[in-house]
Amino acid sequence: MSHSTISLGLGLGGGKSATSSGAPGGGGTPFIIYEINNSGTTFVLRSNGTVDYTVDWGDGTSETSTSNALSHTYAAGTYTLKISSDIAYGPDFAASGDEDQITSVEVEAGIDLGTTLHSAWNGAQNMTSFTADGTVTANVTVFGFSFMKCSGLTSFPLIDTSSGTDFNRAWQQCGGLTSFPLIDTSSGTNFSQAWYLCSSLVSFPAIDTSSGTTFNDAWRQMTSLTTFPTIDLSSATNLQNAWYLCSNMTTFNATGMSSATNYTLTGTWSGCSSLTTFPALPLDGVTSFASTWEGCSGLTSFPALNTTNCTNFSQAWRGCTGLTSFPTLDTSNGTNFYRAWYYVNGIGSFPSLDFSSGTSFKGAWLYCGSVTFPANLFNTTGTLTTTAFTNGWLNGGLSAQSIENILVSLDTNGASNIALTLSGGTNAAKPTWSPTAVTAFNNLVGKTWSIAVNP
């Protein structure tokens, strides 16, 4: 293996520090350069795959090695390490603890980082600077975990990510980033948790997501994010918790979602409390809206989305306290409505939805306020569970007429041995009910229903 000569200068730790004679183009050997702060202990230089490299430790010593875990002992101080190699060299600290000593990284033009940077600098929380020539990552396909928990970084360079397919957790918990470049993600398929907890980013670039399939938790808890670009989700199959708790995001839009089929939106926009409107996205292929808009308390209206294929509406709009109306969605295939409208207490009147497949409405309208309910809502349902309406309207503000409509419809349904809660809050007390409501109540009790009411 051949290497260019490395000249040595005085280091900050009482030793010596290597100085590069320049990257290619300047006639010198290219280096990966680490600045480290060592307390007088060992530092393990970590890599992956087959390696053959020379390292200048920055204290007047250097060595050539093929080890993926090369250890060196220092006197306390700050040092500059330089690694050169004639073949691919892939860093791989993988949250080992050694990365805590790294304060900066520079990758010069001409370095070959290979095809994977999986966990390369994972955990380097004290790294405040990362610079790299844009070409050194041209062949990298795997960026998964590469900069995870690099919380000291405030910016990131525009590197070549055009070959990247795997961005799983690549920048997760980089909470110091205040800006992010428009990298090339056109080949990316896996964006799972890629920018999770990048809590200082206010905006995000319009990256190419047209090949992306997996986006679960991708932008989760980016709590400073105020705007989000329109992105292409035509290949998406997993968007679970994608924008969970992006609590300052005021607008959202996406394209291509009608191309996606048989996927879930569990928790996708849950906790996006600053959204005041939601776009009429084509969500024909969604089978689960569990907690999708839970806690979106800023929404004042909701679009008439195509929800034909959804079976699970569990907690879908829980805590959407700002809604003043609700559309007549297609819920005909819905089976699970557990706490779907919990604390949705400002809509005035509830629409005549199709619950013909519904089996569980447990807590569906808990704390519903004075929302009025139409007649015939539950005439036909699926096979109800024994707890189908437990806490159904607990602590609400149902009028006597709404209670009559609910009881008569459930009596018409013909189901038996079901728990129903109409008690608490300001729900109309039984003595104020109409004779029709009382008759329906007695009929249900005769069918072994257990009904809690305000006396």
C-alpha cells in the first residue's frame, strides 16, 4: 500500500499534529481529518469492512493498519488525526463511546467512503463541524444512522446523496440543526425516523421523495417546524407518525397519495396543533386512520376525504377541540371507532354517518359537550362487542332529544347484552326524557343492556 508523506507539526495536546499537503488537485494526499478532545485515555479509530489505511495520530506518531478498531493512548489534550487510504475506508463509530471525543470531521476530495456510512458518526454529540467535499459520498447507498445524535451540529453540507436508498435515522436527534440542504434523495426508499427530533429546524427543503416507501416517524417531533413543502408520496406505504407532534407546523400538502394502496396513517399528523386546515388529499387506499389527527386542536374544519376503505378510526379526531363542523365521511367499512371523537365538543351537530360495519364505539363521544345526534344513527351496525358503548357519551352534554335518538336507534338495532354510558357531565337526566326515550330504555334493559344514566 502506498501513501504520500505526511508532515508533522506541533499539536495542541503537547504532541504533534499532522498537516495535509493538500487534497487532489493540489497535488497532495486526501485525508479524513478528525479533531478530538482526549482526557488522557484511549481513542479507538473505528471503521467497517476491509480496510488498509495509515493514520497520523497527531502526537508525533503514525501507523498503518487493517484493523476496524485501532486503539491509541493519549496524554490529555486536543489532537488532529488524519487517515489516508488507497482503498475504500468507511468510518463506523456506531455509538461506541469513542465518538464522544470527536469535535470536528473533514473529508477531503479524493477519499473513497465506500458504499455504506451506516452508523459512521452515530452518537458524536460533541461534533460541532462536519465538512466534506460533495463528491466523497457519490457511491454511498446506505446513510442509515450515519449522523444520528450528532446534536452539536447546527448546519450540514450539501453532499452527493444521489445513490442513497437508505436514510433510516440518518439525522435522528440532530437537535442543533437550524438549516438543512436540498440533498438529492431521488433514489431514497427508506426515510424512517430520518429527521426525528430535529427540533430546531424551522423549515425543510422540497426533497425528492418519489421513490420513498417508508416514512414512519420521518419528521416526528420537529417542534420548531412552521412550514412544510409539498412532497411526492406516490410510492408511500408507511407514513405512521410521520409528522407526529410537529406542533408549530401551520400548513401541509402532498401529491401522489392516490397512487398508494393498502396503507395506514396511524398517528401521521397527531399533535399538529397549529394546523388550522387540512388539504383534501386522495386517501382512497388508507385502511387505518388510528390517531391520525389526534390532538390537532387548531383545526376548525375538516375536508370530505375519501375514507371508503378505512376500517379503523380509533382516536382519529380525538382532542380536535377547534372543529366547528364535521363532514359526512364514508365510514361504511369502519369497525373500530374507539374514542374517535373524544373531546370533539364544538361541532354543534353530528352527521348521519354510516356505521353499518361498526362493532366498537367505546368512548367514541366522551366529553362531547352539547353536540346533537341524529335519529337512526345505529339502526344497523356490525356485531357489537359487549363493551361497544362503554363510556360512549360519558361526561357529555346530551339533550333529552339526542338521548331519545340514540336509545331508539339502539333499540331498533336489536343487539343484546351491551354496555352503554349516558351519564356524567350535563347529559339530560332520566326524569327529563320523553316517554319514547323511556320506552326504548326499558326495551334495551329487557335485552340485558347495562345503561348508566344521570338520575
